[in-house]
Amino acid sequence: MVLTLTETAASEVKKFLETENVGNDGGLRVRVVPGGCSGFQYAMNIEEAPQATDEVVETGGLKVFVDMFSAQYLENVQIDYVNSVMGSGFTFNNPNSGGGCGCGSSFSA
């Protein structure tokens, strides 16, 4: 599976990992869940270790945990972190999505 974080996104995630004080097995969970205005939405959280059935992707010096359901929607996705006048946050560049909405965290497959 190919999933990447830009340097900026990886730096922000590393700050969260330090704050949460997770061990060497810890990482970022990236999921796709039903919902949002386009049908699916992205979810991210810090976890202490992967689940037995997770795919573990190493990118930007981080471990990213992806469950089997989400993996089909996250292939070749790039996660970035942007700062702008309108706010800051993680964005997803998903070449597999059939559409999206203005919020940037919801998409259709």
C-alpha cells in the first residue's frame, strides 16, 4: 500500500505523538468512515500500537496504521498539513475519489 505524508504533515503528527507520549510502537491511524457530505470522510488519531489486521505503512519517519476497509480508499493518498488565513489542518489528496466537497475531509468513491 502507498500512503504518504508531506514533510509538513509528518512534522505535525510527530508533535502529537510527543504530546501523547506513545512508545516506539505508536503511530497515526488513518481511517475512512461512512459519513460526511459526500459519502465518506477521513478520520485520524494517535494510537499506541497497530491492530493485528492493520497494514502498517512507514512514511516520513512515522508509522501509519490502516485497517482493511480503509486501505481500499487510501491507496496513493497524500496527506498534507496547511496553514492559511482560513485556518490550518490536514488535507487529503486522493486520486481515487469520484468527488468531494469544500471541507476537504469528505469524498465519494
